[in-house]
Amino acid sequence: MMPLMFTGLVEELGECQWLRRTTESTQLTLTAPHIEKRIHTGDSIAVNGCCLTVTSHKKGLISFDLLEETLRCTNLKNLRPGDGVNLERALAADGRLGGHFVQGHIDTTTTLRAVTSKGGDLRLDFNMPADFARYIAYKGSVAINGVSLTVAELGSDTFTIWIIPHTRKATNLGAVAAGDEVNFECDILAKYAERILAPK
């Protein structure tokens, strides 16, 4: 069976309704009227880039159960009612790959250092995640909050992304501010290359 994959192309900007924590579990419920009509319970959806399983859905609402590990490793723990979330269904076997291979396995979170607007475009400077810096390449691909993006610049401790007006409007990256925590997933092909080339 083909492993689940995403492309990093956001299908819908959903909205957090609530994040409920109990002694037994944590439930996330989102409003996503477009995707909700096209899914089934048990389907996988990337939420801010994190692969989650649909536990229930009806009338435009989708719910997920979150593991403690998910809360620890991603920015989903920071969600508040009204926050925008990037959503993408898993890639169908005959689907069109428009971004890059995204697993939905968040490597780490990083912090947005600065935001600069130039015309309709937006420059985003992120702190370089030290443990994953070797996977970040100039003109290479990364996923930020589940969005497939191209690295435009590399600094000693930062990397830069530019986004166009469509991405600003269609994803939650248009609303980020300096100091915000974002989910980061590096290109899986870089990890495979490192593994293959590692000394035996």
C-alpha cells in the first residue's frame, strides 16, 4: 500500500472552533465546509501540516483526537477559537503532485523572526532549526504550516521564504506575525539522501 502523502497545496483555510482537553484526550474541532463534504471518518487530513485522522464530521465541522506527542511537537497546542488552519486531504494515488512530497510528520517547530511586506508579496524570515539546518537548501523545498514553499535565502541562523498574494489569502501564512510558532517539515528526499550516503 502506498504511504500517505500530501503535496503542500492548501485546499481550504479552516477555522478552529475549539481545542478541548480532558484527562483522557484532547479534541480539536474545525469549521471546514468545503472539505467536510468530501471526506469520511477515518480519512487523513493535514492540519497546519500535521497528519491527523478524522474522528467525526457533520454540517461543516471536522473533529480530530490529538496525541500528547502531537501537542508537544506541533503548534496545534496554541490554537484558539477563530484561528485559521491550513487543510489538505491526503494525495490520491492518481492525484496531481503540484507542490512537493510532504509526509505530514512535523519535524519541529520554529519561530518567525520578521515579516516584511513588499507590494502584494510577503517576506518571512524564520529562525533556523538547528537540528534540521542540514536539510534546508537554497531553492530547496520546505513545508511551513503544511504549505509547500521554496527557500529564497539562507543566513547563518535564518532562512527566508517569499509568498505571493494568493498564498497570503489562501493560507494562514498571510496572518502570521513575528514571534509566532510555525510547524516545519523538511524535504523527505533530503533525509533519504543523507541515509543512503551515510558511512556504513
